[in-house]
Amino acid sequence: MNQRPIGVFDSGLGGLTAVRQLRRLMPSENIIYFGDTARVPYGNRGRETLLKYARQDLRFLRSFDLKAVVIACGTVSANCLEELRRESAAPVTGVVEPAVERAAAATRSGKVGLIATRASVGSGAYERAFRRLDPALEVRALACPLFVPLVEEGRCRPGDVVIETVAREYLAPLRETGVDTLVLGCTHYPLLREVIGAVMGPDVTLIDVGQEAANLPGPAGGGGRPGGPSGGLGPVLYQRPGGEFPAAGLPVPGRGGRGRGGTGGHFSILMMMEKEIILFVRGEQTYDSDSPEVTELATEGRMTMDNGEITLTYQESELTGMEGTTTRFTIRGDTVTLERTGMVVSRMEFKQGERSSSLYETPWGTMVVDVATTRLAHRLTERGGVLEIAFTIAVNHQVTGENRFKIRVKEMTR
Ligand code: DGL
């Protein structure tokens, strides 16, 4: 079996309803799930913003060498599927078409309801898909913008007066139209299945978008083949810091740490984020007892935080004499690695009180560089902070002086 994972993402926890079905159908697949919990909800955002967020979500998932992607978000599927498909090497499945096909097959009266986020309904994607399939169907679409925030708050159980009141208000006009099939066009909504079912009544068939997408044949879908040998790792869940998977109403057991999922697989929730930053880089080089030579650079860059590892990446410029070079600091525990690629290629490792040796390739030749770290300190959070490194440096075994980096990182606000 191809062990490369399937990547699944959503704005929050809703897409786990698709993961639940994937796990049921394909227990031995490895699944990486990303929930953009810090930026949920997506459903009231414009198309450009959705595309930007979805591309960032996918860029993170792609670092896992995926064999397939499931966009377990109705809002992103309805608004961005074509672009994301064009840009992805791995096959991409959205949730709109599979649910529409199932609903068209299920309806007897030809009257179908669709509830989804504002951005999904506004895109018209569900209605277009129904029209392509059967122009005679009568489709009533309704946006329910409060459902996602309430689900994320864990307010999804029958008996919760807030969700029950909101559901009755939203769904009353649909009830009156006499639809016999209702597409839950947002992957958060299956968590409200009981509440919605109680309002709509037992004669209305509810179609779950995440489940239908997971049923699809092909590399990402389970193809309706339940069973198969177990032994996959179970979904690994990632979220942005600042958000969290709430405990209530989840098809997974809770927040943080490792545990056993309701589907039987191990899972872990790890922190990941990637953001645009501004770096103020001050470098000092002191040769002999001369006063230090100072370079200062303010530049845009990127910061990632992934399970304790922090990276800072930026482009050098003519100010530092290394134009055409990408610099990356990777901070892992008490060790910092400085890697340069492009015009200059180097890799240096810093750990307080320790020495390390490496090669430094420049257009003018290759040198052996030994560094001895005298000071290393960092205070970095996802909001920014400072990284300081001081070291003596020897080039081709000749000590050339003392170097000091002080890098201030600020998150970029646009
Ligand atoms: N689960 C997402 C969807 O399917 C929710 C969108 C949102 O965050 O508003 O549309």
C-alpha cells in the first residue's frame, strides 16, 4: 500500500466529520488533518481571503508529501476548488459535487434544501452543481452563519437552548417549502445532525457533505470499501496556535496530547503556524581590537512554528553583501542552525559553549569555518521576539574575529 498520507483540511474542527468517515472506510491510511482554528470561521470571508487562507493551509499540508488532498470545507470547496486543483500535484477532492449527487439521487419530490455558510451559498456552487445534474430540481439555499461559531464553541447538543433556538429560526422557512432532502453543505453541520433533524422532522433525508466526499472512489476517497487491514497511525491533527479544538461535540476525544480516537487510531494534536514577519537583523563583526563592523537589515520574512521547532527565513540583500541568498535560522531546543542557500551556501550550528565546523561555499571559493558559540539566547513566540547569537569564528583555521547577531522579529500586520 502507498503509505503517503492523505491531507485533509478545514477552517476548524468540522472537517473531522470527513476524517471520521475516511477512517471508517480506510483504517490503514495515514491522515494528516489541519484545522485553521485560529482563523475560523471562514464562512463570512471574501473569495480572495478564502483563496489566500486555503493556499496557506495547503502549503503546510504539502510538506508531508501527500498522495491526495480532501478539502473538508464546504466554503473553500465552493469558492476555490478549481484554483487549488490546478495548483496541486496531488489529486484534490472537494465536498460539493459528491453531496449534490447523493441528494439528487435521494429526493423523491424534486425539492431539495441546502444549508451552508454565507460564502458557500453566495458562491452559487451548490446550485450550479444541481443544475448540471438535473435542471428540473427545485433547490432552496439558505445561509446559517451562526452555526459554525456555535459548533466551535461546543454548543451542538440537543437540549442546548441557544443552538435549538437558532436552528428553529433559521430552518423555519425551509420547513415550509416542503423539501424532502437537505444538504448539510458545511462540514461543521453534521455535528448538529440531531438538532437539525429534530427541527426538519423524520421525513427529511439529511446529506452530510464530509461523509459523501470520503465515500468517493479514488486515491482520497474510501470508495465504499469498508474494512481492510488496520494499522495506520490514525489522523495526526494540526492547528494554528491561538485556536484550539474544543472538547465538546468532537469526533475525536479531546484537546492536546496523545490519545485514542473514537475511530480506534492514535492521534496527536500538534501546533503549527506560518506567518509573515518583519526581521531587523543587526550583525556585528569585530576583527582584532578594531571597533565592530555593523550591518543592519530590515526585511520581510516568514516564521514557522511546528511542534517546538521555530524557523525564521528571509532573503539577504546587497546591504549584507549576500544578495541572491536565502537565510534560514532553525531553533530547536538549545541549538540554532544557520543555513544559507543561493549565492552563498553554508550551514553553521550554534550551541552555547560548543564548537562546530562546516564548509562555507561562496562564488570566490570554499572555506572551512569553525564557530565557537559564546552566547545564545532567544525569546520567540508566535507574536515575535528576539534571537541573539555571539560566536568567535575561524576561517580555514585562522581566527578572524567575533561575530554577534541580534535579530528582532515582529509579526507583520497588514
Ligand atoms: N467547515 C466549514 C465549511 O464546510 C466551515 C466554514 C467556516 O469556517 O465558516 O464550510
